[in-house]
Amino acid sequence: MTAMTRAVRFDQYGGRDELSIADVDVPVPAPGQGSDFAGVVVGTGAELLGWTWERAGHAE
């Protein structure tokens, strides 16, 4: 049995009327994927514990 999830999809460009909800297969990350982060950090809170340029997880 394939794992399924729901996603908002569009088949052509347009307004909100082009959006629909669809059942899709859960994507499986390829090697090297799964912890990507995109953006620019412009500020942090007082409770920031550290930073690394290496791959890391925050689960304990």
C-alpha cells in the first residue's frame, strides 16, 4: 500500500479558482535531500542555542 497525503494543486496558471485538493503519494526524499533550508536570517531570539553550517537536527 502506498502512503497518501493531500496537497493543494494547480493545473494551469490563474487565480484561486485554479487550486484544488488532491490525494497524492507521499514524496520520498532522495539521498542528500530532506533538510534543506532556504532564506535569509535577519534576526534571532534570545534563546538561540547555536549555529552550524553542517547538517544537523534539533531533536533530542
